[in-house]
Amino acid sequence: MNKIVIENLSLQYSDGTESLRDISMSIRTNAITVLFGPAGGGKSTLLRCLNRLNDLTEVKAVGGQILLDGENILDPGTDTIALRRKVGMVFARPVVLPMSIRQNLTYGLELAGEKRKSRLDEAVERSLKLAAIWEEVKDRLDDPAIALSGGQQQRICLARVLALQPEVILLDEPTSGLDPISTGKVETALQELKKEYTVILVPHSVQQAGRTADYAAFFLQGELVEYNDGKSLFTTPKDKRTEDYITGRFG
Amino acid sequence: MKRIFSLNRHLIERLGFGLLTLMALLTVLPIVGVVIYILAQGAPAVSLEFLTGFPHDGMRAGGILPAIIGTLYLTIGTAVFSVPLGVAAAIYLSEYASDTGLTRLIRIAIINLAGIPSVVYGLFGLGLFVLFLQFGTSILAASLTLSIMTLPVIISTAEESLRAVPQAFRTVSISLGATRWQTIRRIVLKEALPGILTGVILGLERAAGETAPILFTGAAFFLPRLPGSPFDATMALPYHLFVISTQVPEMPIQIQYGTALVLLFFVLGMNLIATVIRSRARAKRQW
Amino acid sequence: MEKTLNWREFIITRAIKASGYSAIVFVALIFFFLLREGLPALVEVPLSTLFSVRWYPIESYFGILPLITGSIIVTIGAALIAVPFGIGTAVFISEIAPRWLREIIKPLVELLGGLPSVVLGFLGILVLSPFLRRFLDLPTGLTAFTGSLLLGGIAVPTVVSIAEDALDAVPRSYREGAWALGATRWQTIWRVTLPAARSGVLTGIMLGIGRAIGETMAVMMVTGNAPVLALTPGSLFSPARTMTATIAAEMGEVANASVHYHVLFFIGMVLFIISLIVNIAASSVVFRSKKRAERVLS
């Protein structure tokens, strides 16, 4: 089933340079869709369109639409606050907010108006477990989150998104700064998550793309070159450029 | 030959460094001297009676309570107007404004506000608050005048502290469904608070020590009682010091030094508080 | 719930934006009121009187030239003190002093910036002027020079803090490059670091001088308040009277909307315009140098 349908999306930076060109793709629910390709290809920009985070920067859509459950989220009337609760995002660098672990987890829920302590506690435990970090932090939930290691912080960031019970999770190179063990933990968590959520991942390497992708899309200079299920794309790429990239001839 | 040359070079360097050191000392030592001198000369005059009593015998005896209270009122009054306005303006510049011509105009205006002579603020306060708005020579008029004078200090220090808060916090907060204002209130302001507070105190410190802006807007030569409302004029420490050191003949010297000491204590105390807040916040900061 | 939140957000955002413009509003208001109360002076007092050398308001002599020259001579004296000492101290702090000494000197200079000018004026009357009178063998210690000394002290912190920032911002590699070429630290300071920080130092000097022109209380208390035309260097050692001191001393005693009142506002207007020019010039120096740096970097 398609969760998100992108139709003929084109984007420009405010200085007029083109960022994405005529992208059309459908993203399926309960699967990990990987957006990969060399830097500057437009993957992160596309990701940030899906929760309208580009509103903060000087990027504007010049054409096309993005349908989430059939509704165009690029419509000016879209409730971006509700959208961002529904479409969570994990960034490349783990950024924990300057507060305790627990407060990091409940931040979004409290903004959404949830005040009941039992609900908040419940959400904290559930999301920390889902992000595979419950065991490591359950005894020090009121410590400042900044005291954790980078790998732990990134899983806190993931848990923080999960606490809002989103429907889509966007991850922008979530393991780029992490050691292999932490990376493994995050990847394992993603495999669990896709059972309930729609996961869209910009991986930090082709290897990670290959390991995690149920579906994979190859982006080159603002263009969607090839989009297929992960297995086919990585074993029998149809486009020469995709093949060159995944076999390491450039990028 | 070469050796002599290099010897010369090093001699020049030594002399030059010596000269600069001397200049720095000549700049700094008088400051220390001023503080110590006033402390030594003024301390004998300061007693409980001096701090809590009213002046009598044409201010040549008694205490300076009305001046102390007056300066407190003026400082609080200044804070009431300048802090919300200044912090809000800083939030605008740091969080909302983009680099347009209007923003540049705002910045130029702030720089100019900071440079306007204090006595010109006094004229402005007289023209607008005392006469035009008919507040009269009052605490209200003086506080408003001091507020506008303090505004640029508060805006620029607050903006600097707001900008120092990492951009990533804002992005993350927005991505978790916060509105812009929620992000500012819950994250940015909270993190910038110590810096803002430091700037506020430094601004108020300046206001508390100023004389020229209150000369014609709210300062009273002598009052037999404390001001009862914001529409009353008030005595104030800096103006009182000016009065007793230039306008009152045969003024006992200890009372003058005592008043200077209390004013200095007021100002340096605020300075110290600001410094402590700043250094403690730096030690505690999580980014 | 969502609706009320948006409503509140809307109001707060509006309030913040309005506050953002407040600085412009205030500068405009200040200028407006100075014009409103000051311009009538041009009608009421013939220009030939206004720009004459006699200031004696009781008999309707409103010549502001002595006040202008008084301000100029006191400010020049202050600049002669504040510029070398300010730059010297800034160089000492940023280039020579060991860290611990810097941590002591910087707060002390900031402290000087925070001392109320009335306290300095007070000490000027009681300590400095009797000392100068004896030391320089003058008929009175209340002279333009006494004012210059105090004003120099008041302007120094401004010069030091801005110049030091500018020196601090000179990349370390510039200095290392000069040392590698065999320059001594002294030569490096004069030929590399200071020239590289030129625009910042200049800004500091200008703002320091701006501060000196506008200073009121200390000057009023120690310069003797004699409105005489000061044209020779010798007048530095006789009493003088500045524009600021005149306003402060006389505004309290004039009738509202009298000629004298309008002339005092007119002087305030002149001061306002001077400070506007100084500050815009100083900030445009900063902007220009920043643009140059951006060009070099890009």
C-alpha cells in the first residue's frame, strides 16, 4: 500500500538554482525505502519536504505535489504542526535538547497537549524500548541527555520521534557519526520499526543502503535515476549510472 | 654589524613592550585607585542611620534614604519598560528578521540609540514624557527616558545570547511539532537566559548611575518624604551626589564620600552579580 | 485548543515584530521632538546672534560658538588621552599580557566603563582639580584640561573594548607568518596586526570620541563652566563650557517654550546630529571591512 505519493515534484533554492527535478515516486507503508546517491543529489532536500522542514530554509517548491494518505502536504493550508507530528525526523548529527532524557522524550507530546503523567511515562518506556536503548538509560531518565554517548544520543533522538507515535519516520544519515556497534543497533531497530511505520532512510553509505533497503531510489544531481525494490536495484540495476555508483566507480 | 642590528631590534621591542605595559597600568591603576579611595573616604560616613535616615539641616546632616529608594524605584521602573521591549526586539532580530533593508535600518537605529548623548535623552524625555504626555517631572517620565537609553544595551546583548544558542535545537524542536514561539519560549529563551540577564543587569547598572537623563524628567533636589506614586518626582543617588558636591555650600565632606560610596556599591554590586551569572552559566552550559 | 494556540502565537509574533521596529521609532521620535522644540530657535534668534561668540542668555545673547569650541577643545584633549592609552591598553591586552593578567585587566577596564560619570566628576572636583591647580600652577583647577582628563578616562573603555575585539579577530596565522619571516613581536604588532585590525580600531576611536562629545555630568562638574571662545591650545588650561554641560546646567531653570528653552533644544539637536554622523560613520567602517573580508574569503 502506498503511504506517500510524490508527483512531478520540482524544487528550487531561493537563488534560483535547481534542487530537485520532476521527481515522481510512491513510497510504501511498512517498508524501509532508501534514498541514496552522491552528495548534493537532493536526497536530504526531498526528505525535508516530507515534513515541510524546508519551510525554515530558503527552498521553495515550484511544481508538483506530495500526497500523504491522499492529501497534498505542499498545500499552503496544510497544518504543518500536525504534519510534523505525523512525519518524524532523525537528523545526521544527534541533537539532544538541553534537558533530561525524560524531558527530551516528552517534549513533543507535551507540546501536543498531553499532560497526564501516566501517558507520558508510558510513552517514554515504549519508545525507548523500540529504539533499543531502554536498558541503557532506564535508571537515569532524569540525567541530562547530553551526558550520553553519541550512539546513545542518536537512539534517544529516534525514541523522541517514536514517542509521538508518528506514521512516517524520516532518517537523514542517522548513523554517519556512529561507531559500527551503534550503527548496528540503529539498523536492527529500523527492521523492527518498519513493522509498524513507514521508514524512509538516507543512508550514509552504499553498503548501508544495500543492507537495509526494501525499496531503493538512486538520486543523481536532483534527478531520480532509478527506483525499484532493493534486491533488484542492487543486484541488477537497469541504469548504467546506478550500476557505476553501486559498484564504486564514482561517488 | 648584523648582531648590533638585531640587538637594537630586541632593545626596541623591550622598550616598546615596557611602554605599552606602562600605558595599560596607567589606564587600570586609577580605576583601582578610585574605587579604593572612595571606599576608604566614604566608609566612615556609612552607618545604619545614614542608610535609613532622611537628610536634614539642608542635607548637611542625616541620611540618604530617599535617594537610595529613589534610585531603586528608577531602576525597577526602567526594567519594567526596557526589559520586555528590549528582549522582544532581540528575539525579533535573532529569530524572525531576515537580512533585509528594514533589518539593517533597525540595526543602524540601535547603534545610534546607543550613541545619543545622555543629556539629549533628558531633553527628549522632557519634551515627550514630561510636557507632551503631561506625566510631569516624575518617576514615570524618568524611568521611560532611562528605558529608551538602556534599550540598545539590552537588545544587543540579548540578541548575542540568543544567536549563541545552536541552530540545531531550533530545527529539532520544529521537527517535533513545536511552533516557532514554543521553540523560542521552551528552548531558545531558556538557554539564552543567563546571557540576557547579564545584559539586562549591565544595562540597568548604567541607568542607575545616570544623572543627565533624569535632571529634567524626574529628579528632585530635596524631598522630605518618599515618593508616593509613579507621578511623583524622586531623589536619586547620582543626582544627589551631584547636588551635594556642587550646589550645597559647606557640605560635610564625609557625607559626600559616603553618598559616592553607596552609589558605587549599587553599581559595582550589579556589575558583580552580572559577572557571577555569566561565569556560572558558562560552567553549566550543555553545548 | 489548536485554534487558541494559533491565536496566541499570532498575537505574540505581532508583538515581537512591533518591538523589533521600536528602535527606529525611538530614533525618529527623538529627532522629531528635538526638531519640534529646537527649530523655533532659528526663527526667534537671528542667525548672526546664534553664531556669535557671546553666550549670556539672561541678556538674550545666544551665541553658541563658545559652547561648540568648548566641546571641541575638551573632546580633542580627551582624544589625545583616550586614543594612545586605549590602543596601547588594547594591544597590551591582546598581544602582550599573559592570560592571567588579561583576566584581571579586562574586567577592570569594563568597570571603568560602568563607573557613573557623576562619581568621576565628584572626584574631579575634590581631588583632581586641586591637584592640577597646584601642579600646573593655574589660577583654577576647573579647566577644559581637567574635563579632558576625565573624559579621556570615560572614553578609554570604549576604545579598548572595540579595538581589542578587532585585534583578537586578526587570524593567528598572520602573526605566525610575520614571525616566520623574522619579524620581532614588536614589528609584527605595528606592521601586521594593527594594520589588519585597522578598521575595528578606527571604529573604536570614533565611538570613543562620540562618547566624549556626549558626556555631560563629569564635564559640567570640572570644566569651570565659562562660555568663552576657545581657539588656542592655551585655552585648554582655562575654564570652558561644553554644549552638553550648558543644556544640563540651564534647562532646569528656563521657562517652557521660552527662547532660551528653544535654543537649548537646538543645541541638543546639534549634539544629536553629531552623534548620528559619528555612529553611522563608525558602523559603516565596520560594514565595509566585513564586506571586504567576505570578498576575500569567497
